[in-house]
Amino acid sequence: MGESVSLNPSSSVTLPRRASQGLASAAWHSLLWLVVANAIGVMIAILLLFPNLNRLLGEWTYGRWIMVHMNLELYGWTSLPLAGFLFRFYGADRGPAAAWCRPILWLWSTALGVGALSWLSGHSSGKLFLDWSGYARVAFPLAMLALWLLLALTFMRNWNTAENQTLAARSAKIVGLVLLLAVPVVIYIACSPNLYPAINPDTGGPTGASQLESSLIVVAILLMLPYGLTRRKPGSSRWIKTAWIILAAEFLLCFALGRADISHHRPAQYLSLGSLLLWLPLTPAYYAAFEWHAATRRWRFAFLGWWSVLVLTGWIMFLPGVLDHFKFTDGLVGHSFIAMAGFTSALLIFVMVQLLGEEGWIFNRTWSFYVWNGSVLAYVVLMTAAGWREGFDPTFTIVPGMARNILYVLRLLSGTLMFAAALEWFIGATKLLREPASVSLPLQVAQEVTL
């Protein structure tokens, strides 16, 4: 495959290689929650423009819907593609275990639906992205444990297969299972309202050390992902070794900083966080050392681009004076959008396209690619502008005014366009669940899939 999908003279192009039903189902479930979460996002954007509409919603007002929106994005859209990755990594998407992939995904989605109803009913731990409480706090970790059990049993069954013959492969998968087993336990414990991380006393937010720690976990995931997706290029070990050595050194720096409540005005905090700037050139060089499916090209560039923007703006936003101006404003909303809608979404789509192979065409239509990324960029610019103005006048986004309303109308428009792009992907993913052994791609669609 070259820079575009080859075309037949007939009215359609047949893509013979079909993704497993487990991977297609993971894509479908993740996109289902993306569509639902984005639809809620459009609704709450309307509520910000017309707050009187909250009266029509009874108890299910903006404050409850915003929890549902954020958690569905995190535990639905951004988590389920990783379930597909784990299916492939442990071999659960093929053989006898494949029949259990769909039930596990439905169990996960059901637990997420239970959580949504819990949050709409007013039950929450009060912690951002850790709102699980009551029965939902038990249901979701149980769904995660069910996924872990499938992976563990599949690994045991495939112990003597060719893909698990080497000590390195077995060790990596055993370590992975140990870490994955800890995740539901950690989530359950972390949801306790009595536990909180170190706090920046000048902002009420995270310290530089805690931000460095969480960022390095993301970097570690970025470095591990290729090993479950593809193989290295010959003679490319230099950049790979360099990246892992720098990651280890930065973790040592993170441990040296400790977990105390320290202000971002301390040079050690913002200078240590600045060490993440090393990953601006390192991450692209690292990913260039691996072989990727041609269909991943545009989303690989997209996620690396958003990653660079995220790292650079994240450090700038933490600097003394800058953070003091933007704290508790829409500016931080815009920055979180770079992280979730920009970097994380592009990364996950890149992973899914690599897993789906030829069937990754559902994400590669020109219209939805540019609409999604362009809308995210517009949203970030709008919220940064609103946050900058809000830093001078905290009433700017509270009291309706011409400038504020224009920004929020454009924000609604960008959110609506993102919803439209997500809906197109979801419709495409639904086609992947059909039983025929190949997907017939309309000629018009194939012409739009430029890589």
C-alpha cells in the first residue's frame, strides 16, 4: 500500500483482510461512548448559552451532566481502544477466547452505563475522574477484573505457542498482568474522598512533581505501545535505548522531588517539569524506529503533533505568573482539550488503525480527519482567549455579554462538528461488525482515504 488506497475500475474496492470481531467490537464500543459523550458535550454547551434550560431538566442539570460527559470520555472512549490492544497483545482476539471478547466489552459498557445513572442521580465521590461511588464503585472494577481474567486465561492457554516462546515475551506479559490486576484495586481505593494527592498551595491544583509523575506514566505507555503493535526497524536500537534511559533518569528525578505540598513558584518545580521538553524530538524519533501500517500515517503525524503542543503548552501554563492568571479559567479547559480531544484521541485512533489494518479506513476519510482536528484546534483557541480575558475579569464567563456569547457560540459549533465526525466513525465501525469476510468500500470513500 502506498500513499493512498489503490482503486479498481469497478464501483467498489474490496479490502480482503478483515479485523477480528474482538477488535471491531472494541472499536465499536469505544466510538459508541464517544458519540454519546460528545452529544452530551453539545447539550451542556447549549446549557452554558441558555442556562434557563436547566429548569426543564429537573435534577439532571449541568452539574451532573458534566460528570457524565467527562467520565464517559475517559472510561469509554479513551479506555476501550486499549482493551482492543490488550486483546491483540494477549491473543484473546483469536482462537477459543475470541468468543468472550464481545461479552467482556458489553460488561464494561454496562458498568459504565450504571456509573452514568449513578452520577445523574447525584452520587459521586467528589473527585474529578474518580467519581465512582456506591454500587457503581464496585461494578466498574468488577468489569475490569473480568477483562483481566480473560487475558490471564488466554495467556495460560497460549503459554507454549510461538508468540510466547521467548523469555522476554512471557516476562512482558506476566508483568503486564500484574500491573493490570492492580488497576481496578487502585481505582477503587483512589475513589475514597479521604485520599488526595499533593496540592499546590498557591493554586489548589497539582504540584510540578505530581504533574511530572503523571506525565512520565504517559511517556512510559507511549514507549511500551509499539511492542504490542508492530516490530522494530533493523538498526534502530539507538533511539529506543536513549528514550528508555532518559525515562529512567526522569523517574529518578521525580522520586527525588517527593510528594510534598509545594508551590509552582519554586524553581525546582517548574524546572523539573521542563525536563519533559526532551520528549519533543525524542518521541517522533522513537516511533520512527518501528514499522507501521501505511494507513496510520496521518493519525501518527496527528498524535505526535498534538503531543508536542501538549508538552510545550503544559510547561508554559505551569510557569509562575502564567498559571496564576489561567487557574480556574476556561484556559485550563482549553489545555485539557489538547490532552484529551487532541493528543489522546489521535493516539487511540492511530492504535486502532494499526490494529484494524485495511479496515482502519473508517478513521481515514478526509472530511472527518480535518473536521475533528480543526475543531479541536478552534476549541482550544477559543477557550484560551476566554481564559485570558477571564483572568482579568472573573465575571467574564459568568455574566452573559457579547464577547462571551460569541466565543461560546463558536465553541458550540466546534463541538457539534466533532460530534458529526465521531458519528461518521461510529457508522463506519458498525459496518465492521457485519459477518461477511470482507468489507466493500465504496469508490467515493476509497478516493478520500489518503494516507
